[in-house]
Amino acid sequence: MRAELYELADANFQRGDRFETIGCRPVAGVARVLVGKGERMAITEDRVRTFDSTSPATGEVVGTFPVDGPEEVAAAVARAREAAAGWAGLGFDGRRRALLAYKALLVRRTDELVALVHRENGKPDADALIEILMIVEHLDWAARNAARVLGPRRARGNLVLANHAASVEYQPLGVVGVIGPWNYPVFTPLGSIAYALAAGNAVVFKPSELTPAVGCLLADTFAEAVPAHPVLQVVTGDGTTGHALCLAGVDKVALTGSPATGRQVMAACAERLTPVVLELGGKDAMIVDADADLDAAADQAVWGGMANAGQTCLAVERVYVVDPVYDRFLAKLVERAARIRPGGGPGADFGPITLPRQLEIIQRHLDDAFARGARALVGGPDAVRPPYVDPVVLVDVPPDALVMREETFGPVLPVTRARDADHAVALANANPYGLGAAVFAGRRADRIARALRSGMTSVNSVLTFAGMPSLPLGGVGESGFGRIHGPDGLREFARSKAITRQRFPLPFPMQSFDRPGYVLPAVKLAMKLRHGRAPRR
Ligand code: NAD
């Protein structure tokens, strides 16, 4: 098996030498074949399987990483568990300082990170930068707000237990397994990692097999910024490594991925009753009402549907426009969508499709839509030009077409005419996914936003909620459950701990075998007086 030791390129390896690191990952192996000055080598030990991470635009190998199996995953969990106690012991203040140091180092490394995301994921530098900007705000918020959200606070007692004081606090779970996707390789995993660490946990992170180098850089940066607390461990590999992490005795698993993987993760975690938080796919709808700003709506539909080549869980994948403004909106949308171009160079609006098999899915969705009578106003049946997909705007797409039901994950926007706002909401809600949504409207905006079956809805913009650290993020139905970000996201990685303290004993104890005979009838009478009356109209 071949492996590229890019960090050890100058090392003077000889055939048969033992080595202990590969890339950023600690593994052991034996050198068998050397090419050049130790840049490429094969490994004889069977247990060191490796995989290449390649640029989707050029095919260039970005790095080679071990496929960690149950043994390596268990070792990473053990390292994390050992470090967890010291991290929890730092307290909120110490962790705040450590996480802010991590944030600052990440920010100083922005150019390196942007370049690596571009190479490994394919997205343009601008998209990579936006991703980093957004997560920096989350890191900052989680670090600064964990004490307020999770720290001990007094709870109100009730009349019956008036002699007790009460408090609640949120304690760390221990070790959290974070399994990430490739489409936002910085923003998405750190959206769980930052909150889990701020809550006092250690983390074992398995980045997507498509973006392991980015994952390792995130972990290496943490190790450099917070050397005394190795609480961000990384394991690399494909779904088998993720599966091993689910079975490794971690205290929670946070997956961001597809619904199919969500089911597998939940089934694996069921074995040890390991709790899970699942951030899964989406088929987000945008609704354009009659009094919307149509220029803004068209601009945001194109951005929301096609930025990052549509490879966004919260991408606009369906647009419903009320009849009175349908034609005018469509003209504006078509004009804008026809102007944007994919590519690998600096002028491109979006990059290649990162996951090669996604190209087949996009083609299938297009073929199915055209076979069912859809028309393309931008792009067409030949929009898929591997590794790129040109923008496509579709109309006359029946609701049962694949492109209306399943996640397309490409720059494809089907637009549907609705009678009115209620009709648009009904059409939008008739889908098993329920991640985000967007509304462009005036008077009815809030009502529509509430009626949409989604975890988040933005009014007169798209995806805004993802960049707002004080808000929770998560879906319903096929989009998963649990929440990351915001106070809910901190509590997702903590367990509540309730404490009562008796301040003084009652003269007639209720919870005692020595209870006098008159106590229960007296309590019953008090209960009837307090709770037995019907509420006033
Ligand atoms: P995926 O489900 O194929 O893989 C996600 C991760 O799970 C990868 O690291 C993968 O190696 C791992 N994995 C695969 N099988 C596993 C198993 N049996 N056990 C444990 N881990 C396993 O998803 P993807 O293609 O990497 O990402 C795209 C998907 O992620 C889309 O559906 C997208 O909508 C979704 N996503 C959701 C959000 C959100 O916040 N809700 C954000 C980004 C992406």
C-alpha cells in the first residue's frame, strides 16, 4: 500500500526503517519502498491502510492518510478521555481563554486554511473565506457564553418544598465523537466541536474522507494553540472509521451528513445507548410573496441555490412564487443565473462538484425532470460537465419529480408557481426534509416563516441563521434532530445536573415512615385548594 509522507519529505528513510507518524497522524509502520527523498513509500504492516485525498478540480493528491480502525479509534478516545478531566477542571474561564487562543491562531492561519480548503474541497477562495469568517464568530460566542448558559443557577422552589433551595447546572458529557462532511469542512465540524469543547468535553473528530487534510489542520492548530490540553483528537478514514467511533464508548456522537448515514450512526450508537445529534440533509424551500422585493429575492435565490455549487445542506433547492409576481420574479432570476459560471480559476463564481458520484445524482435529477415535462430556462440536459455543473433554472417541474423531492446538491433551481402564500407554504411543507427555509415577503413574512416546517427560516435573506451564533441550528424529519449553535447547542453537549438542598426540616415530614397520620389529609386539602379550581375564563 502506498502512502505519501508529505511532512517527512526530507527525512532520510531507508527501506525497512520504522516510522511513527504519517502526515499529521501518529501511526506506526515500516518503510518498504522509497521514491525520491522519502516522499513516497509503501507500508508493509497490514493494519496501516491509507487513502489519498485529491483535489476535485485537478485530481492532484493533497495528502495521504491512514484509515483508522477500531484499535486506533479506541486509542484516540482513550487519549481524549485522559485529557478530558484537565479540560473540565479548567473551568469556564480557563476554557474561554484557551478557545479564544485557538480562534486567534485559526484567524492568523486564514490564508493557509483558505488555500487548503480550495485545494481539497474545490470551492473558490471567497467561499472558503466566508466559511471561516462564520465559524470564527461561533467559536468566539461559544467561548464567551458557555459560563452564562451552562453555569450553576438557582431554580425557583415551589410551595410544597419551600424548605429546599434548588439549583441546576450543565456538566460536560466526557468525550464527544464528531463526524463531519466535506461540503463545509471548516464551518460544519467546528459548529459541533466549538460548542462541545466550550461545554467542557474532549472531542474525537473524524473529518470526511474527502477533506481529511482540512480536518487535520483544524486539529493541529488546536494542539498548537492549547498544547497543555490535547482534547481535540483526530482520526481519519471513511465510514468504517466513523462506525468504529460510534462503537468506541464515546459519550455522544454528533454527525453532520446524509440521512442514510444518520440511520446507520443511530443504529450503531443504539448498541451502547450512546446519544446522538444528527444534522442531516435538506431540501430547503424559498417562498416569494406578492409584496416581496423581487430584485433581492432573485439575487438571493441564485446565491442560496448556487453558491458552493449548490453543495450546501441549507441551499435553496425549491422556489415557490405566488402567481401575481411569478413572471416578473422569473425574468429577474433567469437574468442573474445566466451570468454566473463554475470553474477552478480565480474568476469562477463556484467550483467543481466535490463528490464525483454526486454528478450522477444531479444528472439523474435533471433527466427525470425533463422526462416529466420540465423546461430549462437556464442551462439544460448537458449542464453536467464533470467536474463542473452549469447553473440550471427549471420550470414546469411536477411535485413528484426527483429534483423536487430529494437533495440534489447541485446548482439547480426548480421554480414553481403557487396560487397564494398559503398554497406556497403547503407545497413547501410537503417534503420529508425540514432543515432551513427562506421567505421574501412584506406583511405576511412572519406568519409564513412560522408556518414553514423547518428548524430555521430567514426572512428577506438566505442562510442568515447559520451565521448567527446565538441561534440554534438543526432540522426536523429527514433533516435530523438535536441542535448545534447557540445556547441549545451548548446544552446539546452537556447533561443537566439538578441539586436540591434542604434549608431547614419541616415539623411534619411528608417523606418519612414516621409521618404523623394527619399529614396526608392536610396535604390533600392544600392540594385541592391550590390546584383543584377550574381556571377563570
Ligand atoms: P455522508 O453521510 O456520506 O458522510 C458524512 C460523514 O459520515 C463522513 O465523515 C463519512 O465518512 C461518515 N460516515 C459514513 N458512513 C458512516 C457510518 N456508517 N458510520 C459512521 N460514519 C459514517 O455525507 P457527506 O456526503 O459527507 O455530506 C453531505 C451530506 O451532509 C448532505 O446530505 C448534506 O445536506 C449534509 N449536511 C448537513 C448539514 C447540516 O447542518 N444539517 C451541514 C452540512 C452537510
